[in-house]
Amino acid sequence: MSIIRSIIRSTGGYLPENILTNAALAEMVDTSDEWIMQRSGIKERCIAADDETTGDMAVAAGRMAMERGCVEAQDIDGVIIATTTPDKTFPSVAVKVQDELGLPVGLAFDVQAVCAGFLYALSVADSFIQTGKARRILVVGAEKMSSILDWEDRSTCVLFGDGAGAVILERGEGDGGISDRGVLSTYLYANGGQADLLYTDGGTSTSGDSGHIKMQGREVFKYAVQYMSDVVMEALDANNLVSSDIDWLVPHQANSRIIEATAKKLKLPMEQVIMTVERHGNTSAASIPLALHEAVFDGRIKQNDLLLLEGMGGGLTWGAALIRF
Ligand code: ACO
């Protein structure tokens, strides 16, 4: 019996030109390359220009995904953007992307689940395709994290970067088994009781501005390792898979130590883990699709490879997706 599957047709990515190294950061706040590398694995990150918005980056990544997939604008009937740093409170980044890419009238909205945002957006897009609401959806994770950083707070400003990653998800068919191409299953969680661990100290209905990132780093680290490990094991167990069935782990890029701990739990060698954190820093909702795009672009990830995507962010929110590329 044939069933509907949402298949990743193509990927795209965009990183701002301006690179901020740890050495340059050490001239701004009391930190060092050694401390940042040892604690987070980050060497540098890209920072958007003052006049470059999340929407601009999302458009660039989306355009690349369209070009790489040879997809015409009129053949895309939806756009979902995962972001925490929209250009405006409203309208959404999604409507800007829809307009600038010349997409036809169709569904367009933003999803906000911070660093787990892309997993949430992907899961929603998959559901829309499965239920026949859309046939081909542009899904983008895009962030200008530099706009919500306190550049005098060394405990947070060294960790984040800007960028955008995109996929085009389209309706395909499979037989319902694990060898189908497409999104095989997704897992989404949130625990609002942990909102105080990672948040911004402002917002449109409170301070009237977007506020700045505040984080209890040690606590976030602890839960990240626990939740990531649990959710990847859940994804494997639910599909009767073992870790050796996975070709690539594509994790949210917050911290190399968190990624290594998850890979260890999976007993997956680091050679099968896509790592961009050293050069991108934590780009929040953009990090998973950017990592995916990079590994597809350089030929590591190939058609039919089994991918496990996972991430956690403020909320706390977390999730995973099992995908045959
Ligand atoms: N440079 C130098 N020293 C620093 C810096 C810095 N940039 N930042 C903090 N320190 C100091 C602290 O002041 C503290 O000094 P003290 O001992 O004199 O008080 C010392 O370093 C240790 O601080 P900790 O916060 O305990 O350091 P830790 O080893 O926990 O590392 C880090 C901090 C990197 C933030 C770590 O806890 C971490 O990675 N947490 C997870 C953060 C994360 O991944 N967030 C994102 C996930 S969710 C999302 O993506 C939105």
C-alpha cells in the first residue's frame, strides 16, 4: 500500500560575509580563544550587517534551495519560517520570503521554538503535506541572533551567530517502511517549567523591545545532554532501529561538548556527525538546516542516507526527526 511521504528535494544556506573570530571577541569582552574553544568548540561565527535582516537571509537560503532543486516559484504552495528574531513583530518573515521569491498566494507563517524551531517547522510542513494541505513547502530556519545579544555579557555573546538554512519539502510516496525516502517520524517536546533557564529579558508585550538573551549555562548544558540523548534513543526505538543504522547525525550546533555527548550515547563515531559549530557558532533555528545543507553540498550526505536530526532550545523545547534523504 502506498502512503504519502514528505521528501527533501533540495537544500540551501546563507551565511553573512562578516566573520567574528574569538580573537576579535577577546578585544570586546574579557574572554579568550582558549576559553571559548574549550567550553563550546566555537572558533568563529558570522554576523549579519546592520541593514541585513533575518528575512534577507531567509530569502537567500530559500532562493538557493529553489535553484539547487530546479523548482519554479509557482510550484511552491507554502512557506514556513522558524525564527526567534523576526524583522518585525508582524507581518511574519514568511510573507516577506513569499513575496521576494515570487511565490504564489498560499500558506505562509513563522514558527517560534528557538533552537528547536526548525524541527517544529519541518514537522508542521510534513503534516500539511501528509494531509494534502500543500504539495511543496519551503521550510527555512533563519536567525539574526546578534540582534538579541548583550555584547557586554561574555557568558552569552561568545556563543551565537547569524545565518539561514532551507529545505524544499515535497509530496512523494512510499510503502510505509523504514526504507522509504522522506520524513519517517518526528518528535517534539517542550517543558515550560524550564522557561527561566534560557530566555530574553524583554518582548513586545512586556518591555516593548526584544530584550537580550539570558542563560543559566550549566543547567541548560545538563538538560541538553539529557533531552538530546533521550529523544534520539526514542527515535531509534520507535522505528526498531539501532544506532549503526544511522548514516548521519545532524545535530543543533550549540556546543561541541553537547554534540559529542549525544553521539557517545548513540555510540556513533564523530565521523558520522555533521559539525559546523566551530565556524558558525549557535545560529539557533538556522543551525540544523545549515549543517544539513553543508553536508549535502559537499557530498557527504547522499540520497537514501538515513539522517537523525535533533536539537534543543529555550522553553525548554526540543525534538528530533528521522529522515531518509
Ligand atoms: N570567557 C571567559 N570566562 C567566562 C566566559 C567567557 N566568555 N563566560 C563565562 N566565563 C567564566 C564565568 O564567569 C565563570 O567564572 P567564575 O568561575 O570565576 O565564576 C567561569 O567562566 C565558569 O563559568 P560557567 O558558566 O560555569 O562555565 P561552563 O563550563 O558551564 O561553560 C557554557 C559555560 C559554555 C555556557 C556552558 O555552560 C554551555 O555550553 N552551556 C550550554 C549553553 C548552550 O548550549 N546554550 C544553547 C543551547 S539552547 C540554544 O541553542 C538556544
